[in-house]
Amino acid sequence: MNKNMTYKDAGVDIDAGNASVKAISKLAKSTFNENVLRDIGLFGAFFRMNCSGMKEPVLVSSVDGVGTKLKIAFMTGIHDTVGEDLVNHCVNDIMTSGAEPLFFLDYLALSKLEPAIVEQIVAGMARGCKNANCALIGGETAEMPDFYQQGEYDISGTIIGIVDAPNIIDGSKIKRGDVLIGLPSNGLHTNGYSLARKIFFEMNHFSVDDYIEELGATLGEELLRVHRCYQQPILALKDCAFLHGTSHITGGGIEGNTRRVLHDDLRLSIDWDSWDPLEIFHLIKQIGKVSDQEMRRVFNMGIGFIFVVDKNFVDKSIEILNRPNQEPVVIGEII
């Protein structure tokens, strides 16, 4: 007698999906605040905005992923950091405009739904959201056999924030003579991984388990360092009149990202000797034989976020930013 065909036979396990939803719901609830109106599981998420004290509230949104950094998670079997990467990247992006995060939604697609791995990924997202006072209020998990390779997945995130229109930071105040103050990154963050992976694993046959003396860590540990969240230093400076612009250093490097907030008649003058790039960047350049120009175009080179400030308030800005683990450094000016 022939067996009746089921969805599970086609590669989609509804029971595993339901188990994952239960685990995800607990993690998401840990990020809820008084503005979240409903539980996870409905067809839409409900969030009440508190706009008191704002003249003209404006919603700010961003969507992003973490690129091929996911390949390092697959290679190491460590899945609880890439979700936090995703949240931190999105938080930094919307906060360049002065917005504060309200809520976050995720999308996770994979070939076969493994509840334990899904729970690790979402645990990282929940950790990032809690640290940023941002509610993880919903998302989508899609099991797509034959679409993704076995054991692999993709994630993306959508963040919504809010800012009062008169307080939007859009670079319109940036002028000649303004000074660039950079905050350090802690590694590659979430950009340049396709080049880094090619250099380490294809050209030089490293393993993620190889301990690299110069890095003080295994290669896998180094490449999985969580993308820094710059929320606290941004909050400390965002309402200062002498702050004229900000940039989050992601794909495109320092120049590519900071040029986005400049008028056409302004340029950047970067003093590339004003800080020492992290050891991981020295290593990539050396063993990959990558030019300085290409390194600066692809990677953050050790600077993860930039404030553009009035030249008369550089010392004041550094005083405000000079908190533990921040180490602000003047890296150039606007010309």
C-alpha cells in the first residue's frame, strides 16, 4: 500500500516549525516593553508609539543582512553571534540620523528547520535588541528545501526607529573645516567577508580552528567578533549643536560611507596614519597581497563609526565620547 505524501516528505517540517515558534516567542518576549501590545503569533505585530515631547515625529527604517559572515558561522557551528550582528548593524544605521530604535523584525530562511540552531540565532537577536532597548516583535522563518544548501541559512532584519524632524542629523550642516572623530571597530564587523574568506581559506588554506598568535584568538573567533553597537556614544552626542553629521562604516569603507553625507562641493581629507589598523587588517593585507587602496575600499580598517563635528568643539566632543572602550580619535577633516 502506497504511503500518503506529506509536506514533510517534500522537506518542510511543520511540527519543527511550531517548536521553533515556541522557543522564539520566549526569546522575543524578553525584549518586550510597555509599547508592545500583542504576543508573537498573530499575523501582524502591534507597537504603540510614544511621541510625547516631539514636534514632528518621523519614522526611520532600515533593512540589512550580515552577508557571507554567515559562512563563518556554518564553518564553526557557532550561531548565536550573527543575530546580534544583524541587530547592531541596523541600530547603528538608523542612529546615524539621530533616530532611536523602537522595534525589530527578522527574516530567517533555511534548507531544513533545526530548532536548536534557530533558537541560537534568535537568542543573538534578542540579546542585541535588549541591549539597544529595542523590541523584537515579529518575523518570518521559511523552510525552503532545495533552495539553500544543507546546513546553511540566510537572515535579514528590519528596524524601525523614531526621530523628531527638527533633530534629524542629515549632514546638511557639514562645512569646510569640520573635523572627523572616529570610534574604533573590533574587527571586520559585517563587511568584506567574501574577500577575507577567499584569502584565508582558499588562497592560504587556514582553518577556523587555527590559533593566530598575532590575533590572540582562533581565526573563527576573530572573524565572528560581534559587530559593535554605537548606541551609547551616539546618544551622548546626538543632541549637541556642534555635531554636524555621522557615518556608520560598513561596505565601502570610511570614504565610501562618509561621502554619502557630504555636499557635492566638499571632500574628505583622511589622515590614515592617525590610528593603527587592527591586526586582522594587517594580516589580510600581508597574506592576501591586497593594496592599501583596496583595503580601504572594502574594510572599515579599525574605525566603525564617525562623527563630523565643528572644529571649535573637538576637545568637547572627545571629552563626551571618551568613555570606557570608546577611544575616540581625530582621523581627518572636511575640505
